[in-house]
Amino acid sequence: MASISRPHILLHSSSPSFKLNPSSSLFRSRKLPNSLPFNRRRSFCSVNSTSHHKSESVSIVNNFLDYLNESWTHFHATAEAKRQLLAAGFHLLNENEEWNLKPGGRYFFTRNMSCLVAFAVGENYDAHTLIGLGVSLPVSDTDTYNYIIIGVDVSCPVSVSVLHRLSVPLSDTDTYNYIIIGVDVSGVRCPVYVSVSVLHRLYDVGNGFYAIAAHTDSPCLKLKPKTASLKSSSYMMVNVQTYGGGLWHTWFDRDLSVAGRVILRRSDNSFVHKLVKVNRPILRIPTLAIHLDRTVNQDGFKPNLETHLLPLLSMKLEDISSESKEKTAALSSKASHHPLLMQILSEELKCDVDDIVSIELNVCDTQPSCLGGANNEFIFSGRLDNLASSYCALRALVDSCESPGDLASEQAIRMVALFDNEEILLKELVHPPCFRP
């Protein structure tokens, strides 16, 4: 668990100022709405203050607490971001369909239910204006071609005049090597390696992306594909594995539960993903009593992550009711998981146990995020890495274009990217290739 002070939250969520040019800013500070339809009741202490500044900061922090309490997993964090974007008037894009983007439009799309990219297109955005390398630009002689210029040295944007058969001016003393890729390849082979001179640097021209990136995942314990542990004859224990760089000793002696994504089989034999969250403590990772570990204070607490981190689910009871026996009989095909765990999931999802095809679950702390400290100056919560940045980036984008005229003079595209799998440095999902077609 971690804490973060209110001034830190205010710095991120109400004061971003990414400058487009000397006279405008990207994400202008705006007061958050006083009431948003969050689902989970927040848990916080009262603040004795009547000042406008403190009242506004309390509203910001309370909304952040609601976001944290909704976002038990990276799936839930993405779902909550999606809900807020739809409520703010953003349009959901489908990657399997052709996009019809318009100036002044606000859009977003998700991938794997755990990544999200949202963006707002400025009304003065020009897709054919050169602001730097890697942007399509129009060039013409007797014919008109569109080209993408990829620079070896990306420190200097360039202005290029393409003459007959891609001859380029070489009038400057600073010469760099570039690859010019032609869209229309009539009379030219593609790609063509040429030498391009830097004519002038275009620092103040529009047509760019102003992006903020964060990630939705946090260090946690994940259930293994085969969750049923056979290491105890007296207890039902759940097999888990560590994810990311967590402080694993802090997971002991907490009220734990599970949340994540489940694949269900429909009546027509099609499949659907559903999110699930068990809002009560069903798991516990206990520490040994001091009588069984006399040297722990001298030698330090050094848990074995493979054997000591197995959460307890239940006692193994011999006498069970006839109703439980019937439910257990229906679980014969779920040998990889404890029947009791599958029963709990089916009750939460309001489905039959046999409809559950696969699960992808995290172990989560059921303790709600809340305000603390003598003056309520701290936020006590897990998953602040990186939900604090995810929330601030999301609200900055939403609030910067909530009014009809907010994009009227914008020349760029305002973008927020919330990635997944940052904690384990999985490049295929963390970096931009995740969002390439």
C-alpha cells in the first residue's frame, strides 16, 4: 500500500500545461464536475474547511477515490476510463471498421480490454502540414506526390521540394540522410535513398500529437492457469504468481479477494468476456505466529514467493449440505480450479458454473481507498502506480475539451494512451506497436 499527498494530486490533475505555442496551452485546468455517476461508495473522512480552494480539491480527491475503488484490475481501470469517456461525449472506435475522423471530433478505442487510447482532433488540424519527420506532406512538380520522410537524424525537421524524379535541393551546408517513401510510385522506385538538406526548422507549425502516456496495470498477485493447490490436506489454497515489482511482504494478513476477466459461453455456443469483482474478503495470506518463527525479528521476514504466498480459500470440510453437493457435482469438468472458487464466480456473474470457460484473475485488497492523516492530507490506497497518472491524464483530456469551443483554435491532436503490461516490460503491449494494425 502507498500514500500520496493532496498537493501531489492537485499538481497532476488540475495544473497540466503542455504548450502548443506561446499563446495557447494543450490541457487547460478545469474544475471537475461535482457529481459523477460512480458506482462504488467512497470511503473518506470529513474535511472541516469552508474555503473554495479546499472545497474544489476535496471534489477532485473524492472523484479520484471513486476511480481507485472501481479500478481493482487493469481491466476495470480501462472499463472505468471507457465509461467516463462515453459520459463526456467521446465516440468509441472499432478497430475492425474504417474510421471517419473529423476536425473537432473526440474519439477513443480499446484493445484487450486493458489498453486505451483517447484523442481529440483540433478543428484547425491539417494532416498535410509538415511539423517534423515521419509526417505525410504534399510536394509537387508536374505531378503531385505524398511522401513520408524518415530521418536518420531526427533532431531537425526539414522542408523538402521534390523536383523531377525526386531530385532534391542541396543548398545548405548541413546534409542528412533520409528515406523517402512514396505513396504514388509512378516513375519512381520506393523506397528511394536520397540526401536531403535542412532548409529551415519548423517549430511553430501545427499538425502534431500532444500525448500523455500512463499504464493501467499495477504490481499484484495473479491466479495461475491451474489455481487448485494440492499442497495442503486441510485447507483449500490458491496457486498464484507474482506480477511486476511488488513489495510482496505487504500482501500478508490482508483481507483479499479476486477480480478480473472471465470468458463465458453463451446459449448459442458463442463466447463473451465479462468483468468480475468479488466485493468481500475470500482469501488470506497469513503469517506464522511468533512461536513458530522465533528468529523472524533477528533474521528478517524472508517469505518464499512460491510456497509462502499461497492464499487460503477455505477449510476442507467433509460434511457439506446436499445443495453444496449438487453444486460440486456440476464442477467435475473444472478440475484446474477449486469448485468453491468457481461457485463464487458463477454467483457473482449470475451464470452456471459450466458456462465459465476461462478466467484471468488478480488477487486484490478489499480495503477501500480513503483519505487519512490528522488533516486528511493523505490518500491511503494501493495501485497508485500507475492509476494516479492514468486518472490525471484522463481527466486532463476530458476537461480540456468539454466545452464546444475548446478545440476551435487547436492545431494539434490531444491524446492520452493508457498502456498495459508496463510492470513486466512486455514491449509488444507497452510500446506503440501494440496499437499498430
